[in-house]
Amino acid sequence: MLKLFATTATIAAATLSTSALSAGTMLASWYGPYFHGRTTANGETYDMYGFTAAHKTLPFGTELRVCYDGCVDVRINDRGPYIGARELDLSRGAANAIGLINPGVANVQVSYL
């Protein structure tokens, strides 16, 4: 019988390297008031004024630089978005910092820090 072993670090590295291939442009949106004060997927309390983001698969703690009309550094602390082809859901504070509030959904440039 064949047994396979993988460490958490190996799995995280494989996930990050696979996800890193998608660095470049992501369809992003933002979320705010309804979720403010609720618990995020990693157990933190969501602060809509903070600089955090949700992504379906990136490891919690991954740091990204997200640019639209400006740039902001965010940390992944939640899962989502789950609407259409959206790939990244920014906190309201992060979306405001880069000018994404009014369009609501747009393609943003993303790089890994």
C-alpha cells in the first residue's frame, strides 16, 4: 500500500504557487456594512474600514498589492466572493483607498508581496 505524506507548509506552498500563476488582473468587488463586526472565515472580526480581502483559495495571511486608481496592500482573511466571476472581495476601506467604491466591480492589478 502506497502512503503519501504532505506537510502543511508543502500544501500551502503548492497552493500559493498555483495561485501565483493568476497574479496580474483579477475581477474585484468590495463588501462592507452588512458584514461589519461579523466573524471572518479565519476567525477575525471583520472591520470594513480595514485593509483586508476575501479570496476563495489563497491562504489566510497572503498579502497582496491591489491597484485600480491607486494602490493598497491587503491581507487575505476571509473567503469569497461567491458572485459570478469575481475573484477578490476587498474591505470597504481598501476599496475606498483605490477608488473602487463607485464602480463597485472592476478589474484590478494584483501582485503578491
